[in-house]
Amino acid sequence: MGLFSKKDGKSLFGKKKETDSKKPQRHELVDIPLNSIIELSDIATFEETGDTSRTYTLITRKKYTAAGLLRYMYHVQDTEGETVIGVDHIAGTEDAYEISRWIVDGEQELDDPLPDVMTLYYPDPDNEDEEFEVTYNRQEIVAAKLDVTDQQGKEEFDVELHEYISDEEELMSIELCGNWLTFYVGMLISRSDIEIYPANVNEQVQS
């Protein structure tokens, strides 16, 4: 009898092989490891820098979960500053995602309840003495669990997400954590606008 013969007609290593094959694979957009390099080549990057692409390092990962919601907000940084890449699982699909590009537009304490319609004012790039306004309409409020992971470790919070959109389909998401508001404003980008170089492709983050 050979050393590696079958027992009862089954391979001695069959069970391990079956277990390995059933191990779920992490989607490339999900739980990207800290310190990964992410390259953006979207229109906003070109308009801001004049370069066709720009590379960042992932410094903070936010994960939001609720019924029908799985969202990652990846805070990435380079020598010029910080931007945020959003990844939203499309409900009802197995592995389809929307990708967005955001900036943190402000943080403040909550004074009054958030209104259904909000207008923000921005400097006019063509005239420094003028401003232009963008009006956002609230679409929904979602109570969610938030996991924040950075170099110091992981923290968990209960949050509310207030989701707004403008007539030009510009996005605003307001994270309410306790009595503290974080304003994100952004837009959708395409999968071809982002390239990911994981710091460790085998890293698995605990859910």
C-alpha cells in the first residue's frame, strides 16, 4: 500500500482541500488594508492637479453596516492633503459596487436638527470675490454601525447617515455620531478611475 493511498475510497487530504476551496475571497474593493497605495485618475483629480493620476496612502478605513447598507469610506492621504474614496455595495447584488470620491467639507457639533434641504456656498474658482451655491435635498436617514480602523486600532460607534443629493447629482453624506457632524461632499466615479495596490493581499479584517 502506498504511503498516500486513499482510505475508504477517499483522499486523505480531501477534507482540507474542500475546506480551503470554500474559504470566501475578499473582494478587491472591500476591507482594503491600511497603508495600501491607491491611485486615482478621475476628472476631479485632473481638474485639481493638472495630472492624469495621483497616488495616495490609505490611513483610515470606515465601515458602515445596516439593513441593506454596506459602505466603506477610505480616507487616503498624500503630501498635498486628504481625500476619501467611497465604496457602496449595491443592494440585491452579489458583488456589484458603486465608487465615489469625497472630501470632508466640515466637522461641527449639532445645534439644530438637520433640515430636508441644505444649501452650501463655495468660492467661485473664476472669481475669488464671488461664491456659488449648491442646494442638496435629503433622500434618506439610515441608522448604522460604524467601525473605524486606523494605526491605533479599531473603534465602534452608532451613527446616523443623512443622505443628500443635488439637482446635478452631486452627493452629500452627513455622519452624525453622538452630537458630532461630519460633512462629506462628493460624486460618483467609475471603476476604471481607481487602481488599488494592497499593502497585504492576504490581510483579513475581522468583521
